[in-house]
Amino acid sequence: MLHITLRQLKVFESVARHLSFSRAAEELHLTQPAVSMQIKQLEDTVELPLFEQMGKKIYLTDAGRELYHYSRAISQQLSDMELALDELKGLERGRLNISVVSTANYFAPHLLAKFCQRYPDITVSLNVSNRETVLKQLSDNVIDLAIMGQPPEDLDIAAESFMENPLVVIAAPDHPLCRMERIPVKRLEQETFLVREPGSGTRGAMERFFASHHISLSKGMETDTSEAIKQAVQAGMGLGITSLHTVELELETKRLKILDVEDFPIMRYWHIVHRKHKRLSSVAQAFKEFLLKEARGLMPMSHKRAAEAWR
């Protein structure tokens, strides 16, 4: 009989999913040597190698693939058990696992704080990642809910919009276009744009918009965070397109300005997303309903003032 511990299976499942000891260590809040030790003990128990290394990458062996199949099934059963126990606890002491794309992190903590004030004894686990990582977490069924802009069409998910997400053109206050009104979209061809990484929802919306207007953009720096875009725009490196929710502070302190460009803002929406056939816990269902019914009204007043900047 194999004496495998649940801790070993959890560590193995994380390493197998990421194919990375360091990423598994980060996810599990362990040191990399601790992860390596757990895997070594597991390999000693099953008497088979579970990973093989080729160059700098690791891959699952045949035994590893077999164990990964069963570890995921066990993980799902444990998750179902935890969900059933949370149902018995109700909304008093449940747990919410949620991931948000990095742009949504400018407002998501505010909404979570309001929700936690209503249910003070629940435990919230918030992960902030790029779109690609959040989609993988949904696919791997390791989170309850996700907040993102444009939901993917190729995943079996349920998505409902709960708040507007206007995309605006931002510039440094001394940029010449700040003195213009009703700037023709075609005029933007003369400018350099600082853009998010490929796969970003903001970048995808921006590229679709300009393609529909037959405009070819000159792209400058590429980065994976909205914060870097804002800093580069402030430094005069070019223009940026970002969610209105990310520039609240910069608008108040007059470090950035929203340009008055025809056909802007690009109106998108924030969505609450989960696996289509996932059984949501009482807490997850309550948070979803909370967003759908109350998020718009709970937007901070500073956000509302920012929204008036383009109306």
C-alpha cells in the first residue's frame, strides 16, 4: 500500500501543472528546496521518477502523467468536500478564491472590502495576474471566480457583465494634443503608442478598434502592466490606451490627461467569470450576485468623477 500524503499530492499537482518547481513554490508559499524534498519523498514512495529534465525544462514521465491524472481527481474531490462543508457553514465562515486581471486590481479590492464588511468572517484569497494566467487558473479549476474584461470564446465558461470599462487615450499634460478638441481618430497615426503585451484584453480591444478604422499604429514600448504604461506616458514616451479605472489618481493629481478623441472611449465591460458547470459555494454565489446587483453603485466617488472626464 502506498503511503502518499495529501501534502505530497498537492505539491506534486502544482509542480506538474506549472512544470516548474519555482512557480509551484511561489503558488504554495514554500521554498523551492521544500518543494523538491516533497517530490523526492513522493518518488521514493512510488519507486519511479515523476519528472525528467531536458535542458532547463522539466517534463512529466509516464509515471508522472499517470499520477497527475489521479492527483487532479483527488484534488477535485477534496475541493468538492470543502465546498460541501462550506455549504453547511453558510455565509458565516466560508472561503472565496478569486483571481482578477491586473487592470481590475485598481477597483476589485474596494468591492471585496465592501463584501467582507457584509460578511466579516469569510476568508478571501485574491490573486492578481495577467489574462493568460487567469484563464489557465479557470481552465485548471483552481479558482472559484475571475474578474476580467473580454471573456474568451474558446473556454466552457459562464460570464456576466457587471460594470462599464471605458478605454481612454491618455497623454502627458504637456502633450500638444491636450490642447485639441474632437481629435480625429486618423490623427493618432502620427503618434507612438505604448502598448500592453500580446494576449492582453486591453491590447486586443485597441487593435480591433484601430483595425476597424483602418488605422496603422506606431508601437513603442511593450509592457505587461498598466502601471508601466502610465509611467512611460507621463515621461513623454508616447500615448497610451488604458481602462479609465486605472488612471483615477493621475487624473486627480493632473499627471495625466484624457485626450478628446472621436469615437472614444472604447466601451467595454468588466465580467465576473467561472467554469460553466462549476458548482459555486454559497460565498462565491453571494459575491457574484453582489457584483451583478451593486458593483456599479459602489464605485468610489473618485472613479465617478474620473468617468465624468470623458462624458
